[in-house]
Amino acid sequence: MKDDFYIGYLPTTTPGLGAFLKRTGLAYLAACLVVALGLVASMGGFSSAVFEYGVERDFEGTLVGGPVPMLLVDRPSSEGEPSSYVLTAFGKFGAGPEVEPHAGARVRLSGTLIYRDDRTMVELSAGSIEVLAPVALSRTVSTERTEELGELTLEGEIVDSKCYLGVMKPGNLKPHRACAVRCISGGVPPVLLVRDDAGHASYFFLVSEDGGAVNSEVLDHVAEPVRLTGRAVRRSGQTFLYANPAELQRL
Amino acid sequence: MSQGYRAVGWNPQKKTYDRVLGLGLLLYLGLFVGVGFALHPTATAETLLLRGLGTSAFLLLHGILCIGPLARLDRRFLPLLYNRRHLGVSMFLLALVHSVFALIQFHALGDQNPLVSLFVGNTRFDSLAHFPFQPLGAAALAILFLMAATSHDFWLANLSAPVWKALHMLVYLAYALLVMHVGLGILQAETSPLWAGLVLAGLALVLGLHLVAGWRERGLDRELAPGDAGLVDVCAIDEIPEGRARVATISGERVAVFREGLTVTAVSSLCQHQNGPLGEGRILDGLITCPWHGYQYDPCSGRSPAPFTERVPTFRVVLRSGRVLVDPTPSPAGTEQVPACAEQPQ
């Protein structure tokens, strides 16, 4: 077998060499398949978040503009705080430009649900906003409750709310950084994701001290461990951190 | 051999090689995605495909890089080298699909051209932990593209074997870039020691095999100095196996000294096709046959048989008292030499 001399363009090879090649090929393939199984079995990071891709639903409620566009939907009992759905647009864009002209109005719109934990977002179907009542006739906004949570210093990771809530899995950490940068740059609201010792996640929508968008200011800090101090406010079921993004600290 | 060019010079053994390769890749991807969904029902198909394609390309690259040293350590691995180019092109295609998926998933449908976003999306060049890993993968893909695009013998002939070979040695740079792409990318998220352990094991395997193969050949490049009459004493004639060669480094070049029966000839050990090791070949049907792809040369003239046109430099050989002496000055490629003949034993 040592003297087997292989010539590829001949029709066959010697039986000894053929058997060796068969064994070698099978061993390599088996090793690759075992590696694949090991890699797949040890993968993590797939949350139970859902993006109802291809399923469009209708919603009716009051639009809230600002850096975090939302739809407030009255609860069936007409009592208590309305449900809030953060709105985003198709692709890596925020819904601000579509929502802003109708902020405060009662509308019907259609979109695709994205949800994770107790947070829900709607990817707005382009051009689907139908104004039912102009701003002055809407009542839901007046029932919004604002709760001051005081000044907090938080440590966590800045993620784009759309991917993290379900469009991408995983929608955080370094492999997702470039995507999160693109989404936040395109207007998707940035979120400071904070986990407690038990791994429970809290979501803080980042806005400036005066409530403006900070998307462009946080881009260099996305998907990294950071610390930020600001005024936490809970409104319509969402939590906001009013802070100066220049004070973001890398950990 | 190179009388003309065809897209792929198919033959039965190449077909078998490619069938096995294709089936193996389908099996790998099917297993990765299928078992991935079974174990992680909430995973997305895009992510599983992205990872399946990336890991299959990376594993294939390890195989490609190991074939060379394995073939030097044990010539039974040479058949795997014969069609290595198809492995390389397949690996490039897997990497390309992985890259296009990643480009669409992470950079498309945004406020910037995806190709621009790829390079400006992460600007943390000042931090190792946060260093942009995607441009590293893009750089490796560019090298792999260059290699795949020039893998055909047309480019080998037109670039010349040394230039082509140097170009294809860039695969080691591509591998280094990919190790960093993986280490600074997915390993920052997948913290299981298995992922990091496999990358390190793969690196150790590739480096280890190259070091061992290099160690085994360490004496080969020791330059033999000319003696009396300006001739280099290579070995005794009976040290050369029948139909095989003894390789010696003379004037900075590896020279293959072949023996067939009582005649001894010497040619450059670099095959004109891919610079394969002619000295590890053997004489078949009176022709020196390269062990890599079967290119053939006449032992006296260094010329491929008509209609083929390859030529290698030849060396004058003298036999004196059973010793093989080689003139260190190479004759131009294709120069006919008179073979040295030993006397018939009485």
C-alpha cells in the first residue's frame, strides 16, 4: 500500500488506496457532524420572543408621537391605564415620521405584532394609519398616568427595541451590534436593557433629559456594557430613562 | 494536462470526489438546521442557516489546510489534494452565502448602503473585545474570492506557477482573519467552552500538522555544495529507489534526481502546474509523473509529451564510482540531457 501511486485522471485507484480514502472521508465527515451536533446543542440566546412575520392585525387607539411612538389602546373595561404598543416601521426604521403628523389623534392602523416578556411592539404597515377622530376629540391621552421613579443609576446594554423584542434572535450582544446600530440610526427607539441578579430584564427607553431622541448619541455605545444615570419615569406601561447620553460610561 | 481549457476537467474520480463533498455538505447543513430547530424551537431559520453555513465553511477550510501537510506526512492523502480546488471553491461559496445572509440580516433595509454599513457600523477599533469582526470576515472573503476566481488552470498558466502559488498562499492570511472573525464575533456571544475549545483545537491542528510536516522536511532544504569539478555529490546510485527520485537542494532550488533502471537524470523538482513536488512523483511509462495532478515530463528533456507544452529545467548528471554527481547550473527548461548510465553489474 505504501507504494500506491495515485493518478487522478485514471478511471480507478488501487483497492488499498480506495479503502484508505473511504475511511478517511468517512472519519472527516463523522467528525464534522459530531462538531455540528456539539455546536447546536451548546448554543444559547434563543428567547421565546415572537415576531408574527406575515400576520397583519388591525389596531385602534390613540397615537402618541415623540421619540418613542406608541399606540394607546383602551382596555375593554374602559377603566385604568390603556395598553400601550410601541410602534416601529418596516425594516430598520422607526415609525416617527408616519406617526408624528397624527400624534394625539384616534386612529385605526394595521401592523405585525412583536412581543417578548410583557412588552409588545407593532411593526406598522406602511400607509395604514386611518384617522378616526382628530386630536381634540381623542380622550385616551388624558387617561395616561405618569409615575416618577426617581433618579436611577443603571448598568446594562443598549439594544434596539425592535430586534430585541423579537425580530432577531439573538437581538443583543456583539454579533448583533451592527444591526442594532443600523436600527437605532434609522429611528428605532433605543432601550437600556438591565438585568437583575436573577436574570429578570427591565427595559428603559432612552430619551434625553428634555424628552427628545438620543438615537444618534448612543450609537457608539450599543451592545456594550454601560452605566447611565437619569430620571426614570413610568408612563403608559413603558419605562423611560431621561438622561444625558454624554454621561454614558463604558464598563 | 494543459493542451486546452475547459471549465472543469471532469473525470470519474473528480465526480466521485464532488458527489461525496456535495452530499456531506447537505448532510451537515440539514443536521445543523434540523437538530437546531429540534433543540431550540424558538430559534429563527435565518440564524441557524447563518451559523450552519459559517461553521461548515470554517470546518471545510480546516480540512483544506490540513490536506497539504497530511499529504507530506503520508502520501496516501495525496488523492485528497488532487481535487482540493473544488473543496476551495465550495468553501468560498458557503462563505459567500453566509456573508450575503449576514449582510442582508444585519445591514440591509436600513438608512445606509449595506456595504458601507458593514465597515462603519462598528467603529470600536480601539478595543479588542469590541473590535469590528465583520470587516475581518469581509477581508477573508475577498481573499477567498480571489483564490476561487483564479483557481482555474487558465490563471495558473497566465500568472505563472510561482505567482499563482504566492497568491494562493494568502489562504493562510484568510484563515488568520477568520479565526479573528470567529473569536471576536460569535465567541463573544456563545460562551459555551465547546465553541472556543473547538476553534482552539482547529487552530492547534492546523499549526501542529504544518510544524510536524516542516520538521520532517527540515533537512531537505540544506544546500549541497559543489565539490571537485564543480559538481554536487547527491548520493550513491543505489540510494535512489527504482522509478523514484532523490531530492536535493542545489543552487537554492530543489532538484529531483530520478533513477530508472541504470539511467539517472535530474530535473527541477517544481512541477510547472501548481509547483507540485515532482521529486515525490515516480516514473510511469517512461515519464516523470507529478504526484499532485499527474502532469508528466520526459526525464531527459524535462518536456511534457506532445501535444502538451510544459517544460521544466534539467540538470547534467555524471556517475562516478557509484556516486551521483549533478552540475549545479540548471539548463533552460526543456533542454535535452544525456542520461548518466551506470554499468551493468557483472
